[in-house]
Amino acid sequence: MKGIKPSWNNLIFVVSAPSGAGKTTLCDKLQTEFKDIHYAVTATTRAPRDGEIDGKSYYFMTREGFEKRLAEGGFIEHAVVHGNLYGSPKAPVVAALEEGCDVLMNLDVQGAATVRDTLTALPDGDPLKHTLVDIFVVPPSTEVLRNRLVIRGTDSLEVIEKRMKQAREEISHWKDYSYMVVNDDLAEAYDNMRAIILAERHRIENRREAYHA
């Protein structure tokens, strides 16, 4: 559907969650169903994990290359997470919105806060000012989250404990978001995510044009 203007104003859906809560899986499922949503791939300076593909999972960059692009204003947001740099390249997001696509961004709490503050600070009348829909995904409990990280087997116990400390801090920001989805059952969590997208597209204030009978 790229190039076809929808009946709703373009929206930026930001999804955040502590590591291991399942936001990447949920975002992948949204991409599969909603072909008219552009997935904003994040750039990072961390090393790729097994199975990750450059340009699809992340844009893997050197710290020098990341910092150069950052100085040029090439990121919508950026943050330092576990000692690594993460950021959302600006050009693909702007291009997707201009083509008539909604944008899906998988961001941590810091990144989401930056996008939220940036859009809020825009002047009235700017077409991007009211485009943000932010969703926070949480596990049913921190105990469940820790078990998921252990089972995933990609991190040492020391790293897992650091991630759990970070997760508790991130979860404390849940009230900053418009929506919260508890990922206890994946199918149910996904149904809730897609319901949010469909509902936002049908809000009266998000209509691109007035309705005429």
C-alpha cells in the first residue's frame, strides 16, 4: 500500500518494553499482518547476536560511524543502553510518512521519551505533532521476565542481573505511555496490540478528511 494515502493521518507507533518482555516478537507479527506499516530499523554499536541480520534486525555500526551520523543530525532519537549506542535513523522514517505509511518504532524507554518530547515540542499545526501512539509491553511479573532471560540463553547470569535492574527501572515509567499491554499469553497480547492500531486509525481526530455523506 505504499504510495496510497490512507483515510487517517499518518501515525508513529512506538513500542517499548524491558528486555525479554516480547516486544520484538510482537513487532514482527505486526509487520507480517500490517503491510502498510514501515518498521523503523534501529542502529546500534553493539555486536550482532546469532541470527541477526544487518539492515533487518538492526543497522550495526561502529561507534565512530554512529557518532558521525549523530553529529550530522541523522537520528530522531538516540540513547546509551548497557554501554552501547542506539538510535533511530531519521531519513527512512520521514520517507515512509511522506509515502503515506504509518511507522512502527521498537524503542527503549529513553528513546521513547526522546521521541515523545520532540513531537510535543513541535509548534501547533505541525503535521507530526499529534502522530505519536506509545505502547508499553510488560511481562506478568519480574520473576517471569527473569526466567525468560535465563531460558533465552544469550546472556551470562551477571548480564541478566544487570538487565533485571534496568528492567525494574524501565517498568517504573509505564504511566508515561498511552497504552500498556501485558504479555502473559502471546496471542492475547498480539490481539491487544493490533486492536490499538485499528482503534487509533479510526479516531475522529485522526481522520485525514472530513466525512461527507
